[in-house]
Amino acid sequence: SEGLFTYDPGFVATASCESGITYIDGAAGVLLHRGYPIGQLAENSNYVELCYLLLFGELPSKAQYDDFAATVRNHTMVHEQLVNFFKGFRRDAHPMAILCGVVGGLAAFYHDNLDITKEEERRVSAVRLIAKMPTLAAMCHKYNIGQPFNYPRNDLDYAENFLYMMFGNPCESYEVNPVFAKAMDRIFMLHADHEQNASTSTVRLAGSTGANPFACISAGIAALWGPAHGGANEAVLNMLDEIGDESEENIQRFIDRAKDKDDPFKLMGFGHRVYRNFDPRAKVMKETCDEVLGELGLADDPQLKIAKRLEQIALEDDYFIERKLYPNVDFYSGIILKAIGIPTNMFTVIFATARTIGWISHWNEMISSSYRISRPRQLYTGHSKRDYPTK
Ligand code: SDX
């Protein structure tokens, strides 16, 4: 009856939907996309193929892959009028603020003729988003630093093209470093989907009203921005900067702060709602980090040293052991991104770019099944009925 609801703040024990996209066993540290383990995908697949898998449910044949990759390439450009959206922002605006705005703005370009009940139209919307996100992400960076935007180069693959748009400029030729491109593709893959996390749930909730998919993705970007979620990768690097060096006292000081209930500080890149074991993505990320920094001759990178020592000390500390707090996907990603030359304020934008396929796959799954508008209830804690005072 009215008022008798299950009270589950933070949705710790509530399944909000059925989904066949991603499976997580948090106790065992397992992550499967459409049944395939993330470690195997990271080793053998690539981001565009993973997009196909998440969206359509099966790995593509060679012909299906080529066709899908070509379709994604066809959609990499954004409407020239979007440039005007960028110009409305201050140069120093956070790129996540710009991204929320311009992705929401895409709804204005693809709204009136969009019929989301048609599978083909949902597919084209998904492809448009996957294709345009790197373009928009790179435009955020170029706008920040005052350089001209680069048009996408469709002779390059997904990650290469993103790096070209980020770092190329009209004054000099730009050769994409293959080590950077491989690492970038790996980072995109490791962030592609993670079932009903806060931003994906936001996209589903917004989508359950029948809203335009580009606007729904913009809602997801907003939810991702917080430091407890996607903003953690930026926060990790800021934290490592603040720690300063790998001396025992310095690191211990930050560990002690994280344990102190009177201090709001948390160890960034540590802990997870679902994983009570190693985040399997963090394992791959750490290996990738060692690989990339090794190949670049940066194995002695001071921040990598601090991160490793911090991880070691935390994993031996009773506080972290009792609460089963382990490094998550964001702990090592920032060090790789920094080595590639990506500025810290772009880290969460890169997460958003990669997660777009997860968001739109969940949106598509929901719209193509029978669904109802999401409408949680509440436990009312306000006044009981009272009369408005009259004179
Ligand atoms: C992502 O959900 C997803 O799938 C997200 C994600 C994805 O791919 O979409 O995996 C991406 O968001 C990764 C998480 C990035 N965030 C951070 O790294 C920020 C630091 N971590 C946290 O603030 C925290 O661990 C969360 C937000 C990730 C999880 O929060 P929960 O599930 O609400 O856990 P909790 O706050 O209830 O923690 C349980 C206990 C608490 O202590 P007690 O009150 O029981 O004594 O563990 C403590 C917490 O205070 N704790 C930490 C901690 N994380 C949890 N203490 C110190 N440092 C931490 N990082």
C-alpha cells in the first residue's frame, strides 16, 4: 500500500533492469562482455570490434567488422555549426562542462526525424555517437588551448584518429606513435561498459521517458563527471601530485587521512561498489601501464613509483583489507594518459568517449524491449498535513 516501499539508498540491493550486455562477479573479480572475459578482449580485440559486440551481442565476421568500421568512419565529422557551440564557452571551461553541452546540442541536429522505435534509426544514432565522440572530445581540448580544430582523418583507425585530432596542428606534420595508439585503444576498451553504474543508470533513466538519445548521453556525461565515478581518474593524478614523492611518511600520511572518518578525503582510484576483490580492469591497466612506460623509457616515472608504493601499503593495511578495498579501473589509467601527453582535465572526457558505447548499448537494449518509465518512490520524512495559517 501507499508508503510501504523497499528502502535501498544508493541502490545497493536493487536490480533496476534485466540486461544481457555485461556480467560482473564482484567477489571473484570477474567482468564479462556478452560472455567474453575483459582480459581476453583487451588482449585480442580492439575498441571498434568491442563496440560491435556490445551493441549487437556477437563478435562480427570479417565482412561485418569492415562494414561497421567503415560506417563509423563515415560519421566522424560533426556539423560545422557545432563550432558555434564551442565558442559560447570560456576558453578555460572544464572540458567535461563543454562536452555535456555539445553532446546535448547534438540532439538539436538529430531530433525531428528521429523515430527511436525503428531499429535502424537507433543503430544510426549509436554509430553517430561512437564516431563523433572522439571528434568532440578532441575539439574540447583544442578549444581549451586555443588551437584550431582538426577535422577527423578517416585513413586512421579509431584511436590513431583521436590522437591525431588531439595533437596534430596545421604547422607541422604529426606521426601517431603506435605505442600511444595501442595504449589509447586499450584504455577505450577497458572503459567501454560496466553494467548499471551511476552514469549508465542515468542514461537508462533519462531514456525511459522516450527522450532523445543524444540528450540521454549528455545526462550520462554529467553523472560520470563526479569524483566518486569517472572524475576519479583526474583526481588520482591530482592526489599523486599532492603526495609528491614515494617517501614512506608522505604516503602513510595520505593513507591515514583516507582512514580518518573526520576527513572527507578518500584514496582516489580505490574501492568499488561491486568489486570486493581486484577490479579485473585495474590488473590489465597496471600491465598496460608497465608496458607503455617501459617502451617509452619511463619505467622510473615518479608518479608510477608513488602509485605502486601506495597500492602496496594500502593492500597491507587492515582498514583496506577489512573493507575489501582494491585499486579500481581509474588507479593506473591516468599515469598512462599522462605518458601519452593527455592533460589531466581531459581524463574524464576520455572515459566518457569510451563509455558512450556502453551507454548507447544499454539505451538500445532498453528501448528495444518492453520497458516502463523509471519512477522510484521515496520514504517521506516531511511534515504531516497541516493547515495554511489564515488571519
Ligand atoms: C568508477 O559503479 C561502477 O561500475 C563505476 C565504474 C564504471 O566503470 O562505471 O567502475 C567507474 O566509478 C570507479 C570508482 C571511481 N571512484 C573512486 O576511485 C573514488 C574513491 N572511491 C570511493 O569513494 C568509493 O569506494 C566508491 C564511490 C567507488 C564506492 O562507494 P560505495 O560502494 O558507496 O562504498 P562505501 O562508501 O560504502 O565504502 C565502504 C567503506 C566505507 O567505510 P565504513 O563507513 O564502512 O567504515 O569503505 C570506505 C568507506 O568510507 N571506503 C574508502 C574508500 N572507498 C570506500 N575509504 C577510503 N578510501 C576509499 N577510496
